[in-house]
Amino acid sequence: MKTDRIIADGRKIRVAVVGCGRIAEKHFEAIKAHDKDLLLVGVCDTDPDKLEKFAGLLGVPGYADIRVMLKEVDIDLVVLCTPSGLHSAQAQRCAHEGCHVMT
């Protein structure tokens, strides 16, 4: 678990998006609009077609499993764009790994 970090101390906030459905596109737009402060570092989706599309389009690594992404990528903030019924378990997983979470 990551601990004792100062988030964004002189650098961009590293953001990962979980769920590449309809609402995620708005988050991708917002991250791009605030690229002075934010850096997209990964996307995650269980749908291989969506995952391939957005990972390629955005030029970031794509993961089919949130657990793998959390272990392999240095993330400050995870944006959950999955169905709300999945948020609790996913948020807990992210928090356990030391990431902030936006739902």
C-alpha cells in the first residue's frame, strides 16, 4: 500500500479511469481540458473492444482487471465510471492501494 505521499507536489496528478462507457468520455474530455494539472496514466474495462479503442485512442495502457492496473501503474486518483453497484468494492480496492477515488 502506498503511504506518506504528498499528492501533486509540483507535478501533474496521475489519473486512471475505470469503465470506458458513455460517462467516461466526459471524464476523458475533462482530463484533456485540464492537462496542465492532470495526466491520464491508464484505463480499465472488462469489454475488450472498448478497452482497445480507448487505450489506443488515448495512448495509455489498458487493463481488463482493476487489480492489475492498481499494482502496475502509479496512480493518484481513480475515476470510477462503472455501474454504481460496483463502486463500493472498487473504491475500497483503490483506497486499500493508496489511491484517491472519484465516483
